[in-house]
Amino acid sequence: MFQEVITAVVLVATILMIISGKVSLLLVGLSIPSVLAVAGVIPAASAFNGIGSKTTFLIVGALMLGDAFFRAGLTDNIGRKTLAVTARFKNEGLKLFILSMMAAVLSSFLSSLGVQMAFLSFIIVMAAALGLSKTRALIALGYGATIGGTWTIIGTPLSVTGKSAYEALVTGETIGMFEMSKVSVPVGLLLIIFFCFVGYRFVPNRCAGKENGTIPVDKKEGQKEKKDPSAPVFVSRQYMVTAVFLLFVILVALDGKTVIPAHVVTVIVGVILVTAGISTPKQIFDSITWDVIFLIVGLTTLSDAVVSTGLGEHIVQALLTATGGVQSPRLILFLICLVTMIVTQVMNNSGAFSIILPFLPTIALSLQLEPKPVFIATMITASFGFMLPLSAPSYPVLAREGNIQVRDWLLPGTVMVLAGLFLTSFLVPFVWPLR
């Protein structure tokens, strides 16, 4: 009983700290295993075992490769090519679709926050050059990057957290690199299409490019850049980073089917980046968001404690009583997604998922549901915070730069949230049976 009470206190305290935003994620992540170990809920020797897990190495690999990707100037390269392609079209919705898809594809493998911040200035210039509303273009950038983060297991930290918790729950099983893509890609594409061809009309044509003046593309200046003697070295680095990036994606996707495990792939990538002179050890160290790493370790430990102490069973029984004893697997999944989606509208999506995560193993086991569809559905819906500029750290920045008002997010975002909720909870059971 004592262990249940301690775990409950830690759980509530963790939720409050994450919601408040006043306590650093690093402190939250470090305090969870520490308190549980001191209270005897978990063995002290294994409190921080997660720091050396395969999942942790996977996150580190994605972060340091993403930093090298931006450092080599590949984002600027992609942006210029996108501008050249987009300028050929007249339809505003099609232009927004291209911008949003560019952000989505990149965010599938790189940090969505990094993608948005790297392209922020370029999108502003691009909107002016194409005669687009800067307000609409930046919302398209934000939505595209957020949705793209759900397309692979490394697209967002919360998906990696969910993968880690699932692997801890079901021995010998995992969630593959592109497994959640079976649902997240079609659902995400429909949401992007809706905003770019219908939803953007609810956003006032504020900060239009034509009003700010068209910024011409100076071809002569571009030609001078090609003659720069330093260009061949720069281009060679871009090719090198691209090759390493493809190697990383392929080997991680084949994890368990080759002799090279995912965590060893990260080491190989780091060695190549340093040896090739693309990144220094310090730059790699600085690119790692250690607060997220330790938060994932802490939340995984807390999730295990909720199950092992029996606290989760009591919570599930309380939820069943509150919902009238719902037993339908599909309705239970819908309710889980609904709660997740409500929470993620008012806080960071990773924080929202971290609040729901400790309950998932117990819900799945107690109600005899397959854990994988429960985890994947929650991982997807936790990212669909489109109604308010709160679910991603980048949204307030985009709102400031694009003069985006709350109602600009609210009107199209409400439709996208509801559509994402129903589509995800409907499609997931068809791909992964609940029982």
C-alpha cells in the first residue's frame, strides 16, 4: 500500500510539474527515478538503467544527425528548390500544400522544432516572393511539421517514449520505424489537404506577401555563389550528410533484422560525422536535448511503477466506474484518444502524452486489449494539438512572426482535431486488432 501511495504522489507531482511549465524537464526526469528508488518502489541499482537503452541511443542519433543536416546547409538548399517549384503554380492552396508537405517530410526524420525554426525566416521571404499570406504560410509550416512528426517512430520524442514503454511492457516486441505510418500518414495527409485547400480560408489574409512587397530572386547572386571556391567542400559535406542520413534511416528501419542493432547505428553515425569533419564532439554533445532524454527515462520508469505496484488497476477501475463500465474495445480506444486530444490542446504534446502514458499499460492489460494499438493511437493523437498555439514550443514563435491570432488556430484547428480523433480511433483497430 505504501508503494502505491508513493507512486501516486510521484504521478500527480509529475503531472502538475509538466502542466505548470515552471519546473525544467531535466529536473522532472531526474526526480522520478530518484524518489521511487529512495522510497523502495524500484531497486536503486536499476533506477537509471534507461539512460543506456537502445531507445536513448536512437534519440541521440536522430538529434545529432538533425544538427548536422542543418549545419551542412541542406535545409537552405531544399528551401530554394521548393521556392523554384512552388513559384510555377498560381493556386494559393497548392502553394501552401507544397510548403506544408516539405515540412512534414523533413519532420518525419528530423526534429519538427528544428525544421520550423530553420525554415522560419525562409518561409517569410518565400511568402513575400510568392504573394502568399505570411499568416497562412506559417500556420501551414507549423501544422505540416507537427503532422510529419507522427509519420515515423523518430519523428517526435513522444513516439520514442511510447516505443520504449511498449518494449518494456511486451518483451521481445517493438514498434517499427514505419509501423505507425500505416495510420498516421493517411490521416496526416487528409488533415494537411484540408487545411491547405479548405481550412486556410478561415484564416484572414493577414500579412499577405503582396502587401509586404515582392522579394525577387537574384539569379546573378546565385551564380556568384556557385563560383565560390569553398562551394565544392560545402556540397561534398551535403552529400556526406545525406548519405549518412539514409544509412541511419535504413539501418534503424531494419532493426532486429540485421547484425547491427539500432544503438550501434548511432555510434557509427557519430564516428562518421566527426571523422568527416562535419561535426565536432562538442557540437554533437550540444545538439542532444538532455532534458528530453532524462524525461523519457523518468517517465518510462514511472510507467513501470504504476503497473508493478497495482496503482494502475485501481485507476482503471475508477475510470470504468466513471464511464459507466464501458467494455467495448473501440469505445475504450476512442475515449483514450479523446482524453489525450483534450489534454494536448492546452499543453506541449510531449507533456500531454507523458500524462497519459503511465495509464496505458494498465488499461491494456486490465481490459485485455492488445497494447500496440492502444499505444500507437495515443502516440498519434497526442500530436494533434491544432486548436491553440500551445501544443508545440514553436507555435508561439510562429504566432508572433506571422501575427497569428488565437481564432486563426481555433477555426480550422477544431475541424482538424475532430477529424484526426475520429479517423485515428476508427482506422487503428483495422490495422492492429484490439483483441
